[in-house]
Amino acid sequence: MHRWPRISGALGSAAGFAAGIVATLIASLVGATTQHEIGLLALALTIAGVSAITTVVGALATCLQCWLLYAGFVVGRSGSLVLDEASAETAGLFTLIALAATSIAGGGTTVRARLTR
């Protein structure tokens, strides 16, 4: 079985944050602020996609960032973090998705970026 390379946790976190912002914006444009399921699906897919190409650390960071975007901008609408039972359940769901996608994708080698001058 071929193992695909993974990006490091730091790069995975950055990619997850950028992808989460884009997913939140697009979901909001198609009605996620009134139909939260749209935002939930968009961010769940984002978490799964990024988690499949990064480490567990990157996947969990992406999960946290996407949950904050969901609770703050999809449910909270204006950046006000909504902390209720549904929000806690969503955090748990996002965590399961991140861990499942990371483990299903397999443990490939980690690719690290090196900055040179």
C-alpha cells in the first residue's frame, strides 16, 4: 500500500484555518446562518479533507478552528461564540471526524517546509 506524504501539524493547522474561513464564507452565502446544517456539513468536509493530509496535531488544530468558526460565525452569526449543548455536540462530532480522517488516511511520512534565504 502506498503511503501519501502528510504536511506537518503547523502547516496543517494553517491550511485548516484558511480552508475553514473559505468554507464558512461560502456556507454563509448559501444560507448557513439560518440553516446551520449547511455550515455543519461544509466545515465537517473541511475538517475531513485537511485531516486526511496532515498529522493528528494538525487535524485537531483544524477541528478546533473550524468549531470556533461554526460556533462563532454560523450559529453566533457575528463572532459571538455560542456555547450550548448543541455546540458541545458539534465539537465532539468534529473531533471524531478529524481523528477518523487522520487514521483512515494512514500514517504517511510527514513533509516539513524549510524556509531558506
